[in-house]
Amino acid sequence: MSGFGGRLHAAMTERGRLCVGIDPHAALLEEWGLDATAAGARDFGLRVVDAAAGRVAVVKPQVAFFEQYGSAGFAALEDVLRAAREAGLLVIADAKRGDIGSTMDAYAQAWLAPGSPLEADAVTVSPYLGPDSLRGTIAHAVRGGKGVFVLAATSNPEALGLQSAEVTVVDAERGQTVADWVASHAGAANRFGVVEGDALGPVGFVVGATIDRDELGLRTETLGGAPILAPGFGAQGARLADLDRLFGALAPQVLASASRSILGAGPDGLVAAIDAHNAELQENRRG
Ligand SMILES: O=C(O)c1cc(=O)[nH]c(=O)n1[C@@H]1O[C@H](COP(=O)(O)O)[C@@H](O)[C@H]1O
């Protein structure tokens, strides 16, 4: 059986590198004629799943937009996760969990265990309790054929000071930055955990399309073999047509994530917006 990296690579080869975000912002719910409630978020999510199915490889529900409605919101999210997986989409739960290792085990159980009500194919995790705090979660993911995306170089400008800071611990290389150290530590599982024949490993990294990897000291070789989730396209300013130029040798590993630039098209414009985003991604292959 393929691991997450193998399944992701196969899906991206077949359906391209676009990941559609499922972010039911209150303002979007209103524009779509839906209530700002768990039921509204559920309808919104299911409509995005319908539009995305067969057109893209991956969807990424941002769980905060469901969590804000409490238990009803989580029930809505369960329905959206299940519908997406049943529609053949790979699902990244954007939960950005991060805690001490023993607590992370429970998060891994919640988001990655087969049969869990919130089961996804991968989950976003935060390394800021130390990349080693993610060791158990990564092992859990590898065992179950699941994936994680570790925050390495996030798309928001206020992260620069933290993520470009030099690490001074003994196992860091001289001058190594937080972003590069996190990626080299957590990415170790891609070297021993890759299922034979899988083109990509189970440990992915979030690398914003809006950031300068050189400024962050994030080296191309550190990201070798890792799926890269790149938010920042569309509403945050980066252009899909520039993906190959922005990511260079890493471009084939990049999953380009866009939420508001697609969702803002409204329920009737979703399919056209997804097609237009896919077409823009194709353009940079020619350009
Ligand atoms: O992990 C993420 O997906 C993420 C990481 C990051 O560095 N920046 C970032 O914007 N995101 C998420 O990506 C989505 C971006 O949404 P748009 O800016 O509307 O495309 C949101 O759901 C964010 O929570």
C-alpha cells in the first residue's frame, strides 16, 4: 500500500497541483446566502467538495471555521471530511496542532487514526514545542499511511523574525535558521519512513508562496522528497502563474493552496473559479 506521499504524488500527477481551501468565513457565508452557523458551514463545505471532486487532488478544510460553532461545528466538519474522502479527494485537515509529545499522540489519534470521526489524510502541525515533540505524531502517520504538514516558513509576514532566527542548539549547523532546522529535523522521517516506490515522503512542510526562502535560510536540499503545502496564492498576493519561478527545483512537489480567491466566486462560480486557477497553474509551465 502506498503511503501518503505516494498517494499525494499520484493524485497531483493526475489532477494537478491545486489545493482548494474550505474556509467558511462569516463574510463568505453571508455572500453565499448561508447562515453563519454550523449548518451554514456544513452546506458551504459540501458545496466546495462537490465542485472540487474530480477537478483537483486535494482539499484543505481550515478547522477553526468549524470549531467556532462548538460541537455542532465539529459535527459539520466530520460530514465535510467524510464527503471529501468519499469523493476521492485527499484531505488535509488544517488544524495546526502543536503540544508536548504525549498530548500530540491524542491529536494524531483524532485527525489521523483510521475510523476516527475526524479522520483526514494529513494534518497541519506546529513545531514550536520543538520538532522532536512531533516524533510520535509522525510515527503514527507513517504507520497508518497518513501525512503531516509541519509549519516551516509560513506565509504571514510577522513570522519572519521567529522563523529566520539562528538556532544555537548543539545539533544545529552553524548559522542554521529555525525554518531550516525544523525542516531537517522533522524531515528525517522522509529518509527512513518512505514507502518503497513512493515519490514523496509522509512529512510535508508549509512553505508560503509569499516568502523569500533565502531570507529564511530554508535550503532546497532540506526540503528534498517532502510534499510542500504552499499557501499565499490569490488573496495573499502570490500568483499561481509564478509557481515554477518561485519554487524552482521544488516546484513539482508543491501543492498550491488557495481559499478566498476561489470561494469568493460564490456557489455558482466555484467550478469556473477552480478551472481558472488550474489554467493559471498550467500557464507557468509554458511561460
Ligand atoms: O497551513 C496553512 O494552510 C496556512 C499556513 C500559512 O503559512 N498561511 C496560511 O494562510 N495558511 C492557511 O491557508 C489558508 C489561506 O487562505 P487564503 O489566503 O484565503 O487563500 C488559510 O486557511 C490559512 O489558515
